[in-house]
Amino acid sequence: MAPAAPKNPDSKLDQRAAANVFYLYNRVFLNAVIKGDLDADLQGEATAVHREDLAGRIDYLGINYYKRPVVSGVKDPMLPSLSPLTTYDIFNVEVWNDYPRGIYEMAMVAKDYGVPVYVTENGVADPGDDGTGGSFLVRHLTWLKRAVRDGADVRGYFWWTLTDNYEWNHGMNVRMGLYAVDATDRQKLRRARQSVGTYGQVAQATDVPPGLAERYPTPE
């Protein structure tokens, strides 16, 4: 899930582009399998057809959250054969890789659907083990805690991933594991990154401990 935003908040074209990206990326599928409102032709929410056989098909909503796309609007759809809602510049999407408030925004979207939430993927590459992982984790969990405070039914959180892993389109080049793995090592030994200790403190406290909150301040 991704909280799309307009590149220029004052531009009507950019506002429309962000709303359309948000709908296509987040709402189309969820509307179908939770509410039973199927927009098969990606024409827009108003044209969806209710299918009772599709409604209530999920027990929980699993959120994979990493990035925030920031989009520029265009007058005419760039992919009209796909959807008239593709009114954004597909060649000029700015990606924010560190936007912790976005996990709050996605949890609150799930709240609107009335289903429990598990964050099934959230994480960041930390190949140099410079503390990036721990900072990312604490700041995102702080925002997730705020979502719980504001009524989101969040039941669990999973970091991606336990160890550096093979990705189909990146090989072993994306180092997102709590544990580092040297791809050239035949034994594939695991080395704990600093984020292991941070994750452990959170898990033991079932909360963001005050010390971590002070170390990684997250303004609201």
C-alpha cells in the first residue's frame, strides 16, 4: 500500500493524479474483496458493480508498506487502454523512501474498512549497518502506535526481512535483513546488524521503549 501525494499540493492536476494513483494502488482491490464493489474496468469508484459473492472475502488486511510516491498530473490518461484514471506522469514519479507517517495513513485506511490489520512487510536496506535500520524501525512503529491510539485495529508487525535474501529482480543486492548474509560465502553465515538489538528491545517491551523514542524522535 502506498500513500500517494501530489507533487504540487496547489495544482488541481497533481491533486487529481494523486487521488487516482491512491485509488488504483490501494482501493480497487480492497473495495472488491472487502465491500464486494468490483471496478473491473478501472473506471472509478462510482462505476463499480456490487458483487455479494466477493464481499467479506478477507479475515485481515496485510499491509506491505515501504514508500510514498509523489506524482505529477497530466491532462489526458497516459495509459488509456488500461484506465482513464492514469492521469499522472508515469515517467516522473518521485519516490520518498523514508516517510514513516505513511504507515499510519495506511493503517487508518484499513480502519475505514473495519478489518484487523497486520503489517506484513516494512523495512529498509541497511547494507553499511550504520543505524539506518533501527531508526527506520522505531520511527515507523511510533507512527503505527499512533494509529492504534486513533482506533486502527493493528494486531501485529513484521520486519522485512530476517536475513538478506534473494530478490528476483535484484539478486542479493538489496540488503534489508536484520541479519547480514555474504552472498559470496559458501556457508551463508549470518551476522547480526545493529537493528537486531533495536527490534529485540521493541519485541520484549511490546512497545517502543522510552530510550528508543528519545534516540529516534518522531514529531507528530
